[in-house]
Amino acid sequence: MASKAITVAVGIPMIIVGVLMAWLWAPMGEDLQNQVELVGSTIGILGVIFFIAGLFYSKEPVMH
């Protein structure tokens, strides 16, 4: 059972913010372009991790 709260409320917004930072804000900031790209891509990668974690999250332990 997936957790929609983690996937929708945390993962997707982090991915969107990371993409916007890396693609839109970084080219405008000439002095700090590398740092903004690094932070944006890090936020995006963490968003993907939270998205995947939300898909595998379950409140009840899985017993085989």
C-alpha cells in the first residue's frame, strides 16, 4: 500500500522545485550557477527518493 501523503505532498513538489532551480534559476545566476545547479539537482534527487519511498511505504509490516 503506497503512501499518497509522502508521494504527492513531499516527493513531487521536491522534484518540481529541483527542476526549476536547475533549469530556470541557475542560468540567471551567473556568479553562483554551479552552486544553484548542485542544490537544485540535489533537491530533485531527494524528491525522487521520497517519491519511491512513498510507493513502498506501508503502515503494517509485511510478513512472508
